[in-house]
Amino acid sequence: MTGVVALYIFMLAAFTGYEVIAKVPVILHTPLMSGSNFVHGIVLVGAMVALGSATTPLEKSIGFIGVLLAAGNAVGGYAVTERMLEMFKSSGARGGKGSKGGKGGKDGQDGQGGAAKGSP
Amino acid sequence: MTDLHFSAEALIQASYLLTAFLFIMGLKRMSSPVTARSGILWAGAGMLVATLATFFYPGMTNFPLIIIAVLIGSAVAWISGRRVAMTNIPQMIALYNGMGGGAAAAIAAVELYRGEQQSTAGATLAVVGGIIGAVSFSGSLIAFGKLQGLIRKSLRFGGQQLLNLLILAAALLLGGLVASGFNVTPAAVTGLFAASLLLGLSMTLPIGGADMPVVISLYNALTGLAVAFEGFVLGNAAMIIAGTVVGSAGTLLTQLMAKAMNRSLGNVLFSGFGDTAAAATGTAVTGSLKPIEAADAGVMMAFAQKVIIVPGYGMAVAQAQHKVWELCQLLIDRGVTVRFAIHPVAGRMPGHMNVLLAEAGVPYDLIADLDEINAEFETADVALIIGANDVVNPVARNDKSSPIYGMPILNADKAKNVIVIKRGQGAGFSGIENALFYLDNTRMLYGDGQAAAAALISAVKSV
């Protein structure tokens, strides 16, 4: 990837980020902040590459900490965002009374667990 | 062999492209309440794809270490994320965000200690991303500590800004040395990260708890940027795109939050405010507080056409949101129109109260924010204030000497009747007398939020 292409990507991504959430209502500020917090958990792939190429003990230990932290960012960000968003329901969707949280969480759990366990 | 490498490379690039698409679509869907739930699933799928593909990265070693680190990090974060109470969400976001910043800094550290950067541009990006990531890491940990109540004092002293500036200068100087390649000793790299971590601490310690949401949002954007920069260093398109998108979306979100809280970003970062200043309390309020019994208040609400509920963080502290929603359901069944009016700072960060209400089962279309609902108070028969105080204080509109003058408020005083659920007679959290409580159309219902809501429920039931 040449430097100029990288700059194009940077510029277009910056506009995309701005436009995508430009009209977000206040009620979603907290979940969206949490969601974008999850998205930068993509740092996990970089940390994996860094640790994957580490040779000295120093590099390995820093890389290990990096992967540990990045996995925490991604999985933790997913867990809290999903919990918050699964509770947002409209009057129409209310249906049966006593809507309880925690139902949809299962699917997400398996999906993310796959990220951690299915990988090797 | 080259063919094999080529195909692995192509697979990875295709996966990262797919991931970038899923992330952007996910964020797009998360910005509307109707599609928000599916948005996180899209983004989650993107993360899964990218993570799996990365295991096929050419030349990767240390697989056992990688897998152990991923497993431990994921397990700890998953358990904490599922268990945390909804009231404590803000500090968990701070914590996870700090971890991301730390990871970006760790990538930079591995690259810089190795000292094999071919180009000055690459080294410079590694350094800048490393500084930003480290600042975001230590700053977010302080934000977590403050919101969790681990750090109660806001450390402030004269010349603090100057000290921060000096630390920043030191970090930049060391960064310049490392990036230019003149002095890539491990000591210089260590010094660079030490200065950056220190900067995050000294920048965040003076900021008060009330301003923390804006700070967390800012660090969220910064982490995104750090991830993007490290993405450039590694030539990783998924990191560049996702990091940049979060960087710009996070910056916009930070501005929106600061605006919703009536604060400017510069003010938050450099004024050392945010612990409620109790010095000036404004003009004294005259009049008397008029109490009401729960039975009478219940009758008033049961026969109303329209009731607007104004919840504040006090309601969540009293765990009264479930009772309040039960009360609303009774009223709705009687044909009363019920709306919730949410001030941007009703929770601990903009949008937090919506999450707390959603947890109790309140549908989001009954919840309105300040701009939507303010005109409706004039047509409301009852405004029920529970756990809110400053955000309904009319002095913000008309008393220039008040410290909250100019803050946008909910016009609850325009309702025909106002019922305020409140523990006792004292002034609120901020120490500012609330003129609303003394109005002729206001009645005070004394008691704990949950108990008062329960009393109202039985009153409505017995009508």
C-alpha cells in the first residue's frame, strides 16, 4: 500500500465516520459510544500480528499484553453494547409483558466465544 | 510456495474488506433505535471474520501465546461486561476503551523496540499512534477510577497546564528522536512511553466527575485514531478504516455530548471544572413548599389526559424505574397519554437514562428528548418529577446570577400540575435552590423514589 493510497483511505474513512452518525438522536449517544468503542477493538488483529512477529522476550511480553488488552477491548465492548441495545424496544414490539433482558445475549455470547475459542 | 502465500494474502485482504463493510454498516444501523440492535451483531460478525483471518497471516509465530492472551482477555472482559450493572456502564466503556489504547501503544512499542522501521514516515506514525494510545490508556484508567469512586479528589494546582505542556513537549522530543532514527535506543523508546502515560494521568486527574463522559468520548475517538495510525504502520487496511471511522465519529459524538451538556470541549479539558461549583447560589427563592399525599397525587394522575414523567439519576439510584414503569402501564391502560422527558444529562452521560429506562422495559417511542418534549409541557395535566432537580429548575432560564443560568432545561413548570417526588426538603445535589418546587402549581410528594412510586401505584389501582 503506497502512502498516497493510504491517505485516500484515511480521508474517505474520516468522512464516512462523520456522515454515518451525523443524525444520531441523543437517546443513542451512550450505546453508540460503546459501539464505536467496540469497533476500535479491531486493534486486536494488529496486536496479534505484532505478537506473531515478536522474537525477543521483551517484544513477546509487550505483544502478549497488547493482545490481552485488545481482546478485552473487543469482547468487553461487544458485551456491554449488545446488552444495552437488546433492551431498546418500541411499544409495538412489547408484546408479552415483563420483557426481560438477557434472552438475545446468548447468541452474541456464542458468536464471540467463537472468536476466542474457534480460532485455533 | 508463493502461490500459497498469495492466496493467504488474498483471503486476508478480502476478509478485512468485508470487516470494514460490516463495521460501517453496523455503526450506521446503531445510529437509529429501530435498527440499533442488529447493528452490533453486524459489527460483531465483522470482528469475528477479521480475527479468524488474521491467524492465516503470513509468517506468524507464537500461536500458543496469541491464543492464551486472546482467551484470557476475552474471558475476563466477557464476564465483567455481562455482570456490570447498567448504572455503571460509563466506567466500563472507559475501561474497555483504555484497553484498546493500551493495545495500540503496545503495537507501537513492539515496532519501535525492534527498530526496523524502513521509512521515517512509518516510524513517525508508530510514534504518534503510540503517544495517543498511551495517553488514552492512562487517561481512560483515571476516568474509570473517578466514575467507579476509586479516585474522589480532583488534583489541581497552579501551573498545571504548564506542567502538562512540558510533559507533552518531552514526549514529542523523545518521539522526534526515535522517529528520525538518530537515537533509537531502547531507553529513548521507554522514555517516550513513560512521558505519554504520565501525560494521560496529569491531563485527566484535574477533570471533575461530571465532565467525565465528554472525556471518555474524547479518549474513545483518540483510541480510534491511534489504531488507525498503527494500521498504517502495519499496512493493515481494516485497522486504518475502522480506526479512522471511530476517530471521526467519536470526535463528532464528543462535540454532540459536550453541546448536550452545555459545555465546550476546551472548557472541559482546560478549565478544571466539573465538580459542581457551589460558590454562587443565585437569588434566594421565596415561597413555600406544598406537600401532597400519594393518594391525592394518584387520583390527579389517574384522571389526567396527559402525564409527562421527568426522571433523573436519583430515580436510578433508588432503583425506582421498574415501579415507575408499572405506574405508567396502569395509567396507559386507563387511557392516559404518558411520555418520558429526558434531559441530556439525566443519566451519567447523554443517553444513559434511556438505557436505564429501557432496562426497566420502557419502549423507546414513549421517551422524548428535550427538543421534542418541551413544547408539550403546556398541554400536560401532570408533570411527575422523580430524582431530577437542576434540569427542571426554571432559574436556568431567568436568573442571571445562578450558576446554572443558560443551561437548557425541561419546561416542567409549564405543566398544569407538577408533582415532585423528593426525599426531604433540602436543596439538591448542586446546592442550588429549585424555584420549581415553590411554584403555585407544584406539590411535593416526600419519600424514597421506589416507595413513593409504589404508593402511587396502589393509589391509582384503588381509583
